Amino acid sequence: MTQPWLTFALIFAVLWFCWGFRITHRALRGRQGLRLLGVRGVRTQGEVVHGPRREGTTVRPAQIRYRANPNDQTYRRAPLNADREELWVGYEVIVRYDPADPRRMVVVRTQASFSPYTYLVCGVGLCLFGVGLGVWAVI
């Protein structure tokens, strides 16, 4: 090939697109937690007090302590999406709980992640950048 930059540009375009696709997939997976709740929910802060642990053949999910505003009561529950998040003891988390039943809640984000909407915007942006770079290289 007489233009080696074209090969490099196409390789980088494919890499940017794949990376964007992976981030978009992770964002959509994070948004599934909000669908498990079934309602928009009320946003509050919490803290992971017990990490996931194995007791014999049973695996116990992580527990999160959070305060629900309607009755100003502190709850200590496992989130509905405990299997989708990496929860370590001491992590500060953002949770959404059902105002009708404050015991039902999901983790929206941890201190090691961004919100699913931020991931979605970044992932789609990287996919579009990869496509644009590929089109520019071919033209």
C-alpha cells in the first residue's frame, strides 16, 4: 500500500468504535438497574457496609446503608442490582429507592464509576468519532 497512514487511520477508527461500543454496552447494562426498580425513584447517598460474601454454598450480596427521606429512617439492604455492580466495603454510592416502598432500591453509581447517562453519552460520542475517522480516512 502506498499510503500507510490510511491503514493506521482505519485501525484507529475501528479501535475507537469498539471502545465506544463497549462503553455504550456498559451504560445500557447500568440503566437496567433502574428498570429493575420500576419507578424513577428518589435519589440519595449511601455507603456499602458489608461486601458480598460466601456462606457455604450461598452467596450473600453486599448491603448498603442509606437514609430514606419520607420517614427519615435508615435502611440497610441489598440492592436489586447487586450482581451488576462492584461493591466494596466503604464505597460511597448513589442509590435510588422506591418512595412507596423505601426498602426497594438500586445502585445508580459508585465512587469508582460515573452515572449510566455519562457513560452513554461518552460511548456514543466515541462510536461517532470512530465512524467519522474511518470516513475521513477513506475520503
